[in-house]
Amino acid sequence: MKIAIFGASGTIGQRILKEALSRGHQVTAVTRGSTKVDGVPSVPGDVLDAASVAQAVKGTDVVINSVGPRPGDDPEMVPRAAHALIEGVKQAGVKRLLIVGGAGSLEVAPGVQLVDTPEFPQAWKGIANAHRDALAVYRKADLDWTYFSPAIFIQPGERTGRYRLGGDEVLKDDKGDSKISAEDYAIALLDEVENPKLGRKRVTVAY
């Protein structure tokens, strides 16, 4: 399968790239420049420009967006990227878009999202709200999209092959923790790439 990945050099994007390659997929990294990412061919592309997105992903089967704000970036680039990706993917004739999303919009109680709780760190609210806005954009898209929210805590770790999928609510284990390794998150996302079952919805991935 031909897969284009935006943000393949990031913490989660690297794991998605590695997982896709280990399964034999033909992967292209879409970057702001033209350098290779982990030895994988790259093409230049601007995630905020629909025409640039279309040119970069034309001829692929699936597009994965793992781009997030860099230090100093305006968090509002997240919903702006959502608009550009949707339009660009459609222009290119690509049918499927998978998004590495945020956890802040997951519900901790009916009608109460994580980002709106008193305990949520103030420093992260801007990015969390931007991801929530982007999810609203994807939900209106006339496209086969899947939005993957991680558990509350995601970081590099062990590749176990274990994970659970949920919907709009925070998933916790029997100890009350909500976590997932970036490696197992990548497994869940690539499983959906290969066996699509979750089109046009948000899912969450946790242990």
C-alpha cells in the first residue's frame, strides 16, 4: 500500500513510519524541506496549503497526518491544517485520511471533556483546544477519515502489540491509568490502515 505521512519525523510520526515499513508498505514522508526521513523518500509539502497537499499525496492510497505545532507555532495551525488536508486529499483523489489527534477533547464524564477539567494543565490548553477545533472540522468532512486520540499519557516505550479501542471517552486500565506507548499507538493506527473498520469517527487508543 502507498502511504504518505505528514509529520513523519515527530515522536509519534517516527513510530508510525517504522511500523508501516515493517509491514512492507511503500511510504513517503511529506516534509517542509526535501531531506529524507529515516532513509525514506520524501516530497516537499505544506500541510497548511491544500494545493501543496494535493501535489504531495497524489497517487497514494492513504494519507496519515501526524503534524502538531512546533515550539513557537500558533496552535491554530491545527484546525487550519485540517481544512487544507481535507481539501488537498480530495483534490488528489485519495480516499482515506487518518489523523493523529489529541486527548483533550475526550470525555471524563458525560458532557465533560478532559481539557475543561480544573486539573488540566493551563500550558497545554491552547493546543488541546486547537485539536478539539480540528476534530470538529474533520467531522464535517465528506471524506473517509479516522481521528485517533491517544490515551491521556503517550510516550515512547515498549512495542507489545496490546491495545484497546474506545470512542469519545477516556479509556483507563484496571489501575485507573490512561496510557499507551507510541509504539502500540502506531500498531493500532496501522491496523486500521490495513483493515478499515472505523471510517468517519473518532477513536481513542489505550491499554
